[in-house]
Amino acid sequence: MNTIIERITEAIKDILIGLIKSCLDNMFTSVNEQVGTIAGQVGQTPQGWNAGILI
């Protein structure tokens, strides 16, 4: 009986670990994309960002 419970427990752990890894992977991918976007915006010159501001 313990063997069945241990196998079910291991299966549930494997599923949860897979879900957690997938969520973390998606989160890190999203953060990296956002950092790239922010880096592009920060690197702009004032004219490139808002040309009308220096008129």
C-alpha cells in the first residue's frame, strides 16, 4: 500500500515541478523581453524620443 502512495506522491511532485519550471521559464522570458524594450527606450536621444520637446 505504501508503494502505491509513494508512486502517486512522486507523480504529483513531478507534475508540480514541471509546472513550476514552466512558469519560471515564462516569467524569465517575459522579464528579459521587457528589459530589452526598456534598454531600447533608455538609449534614445531626446530628439528620437520626442522631437517636439526641443523646439
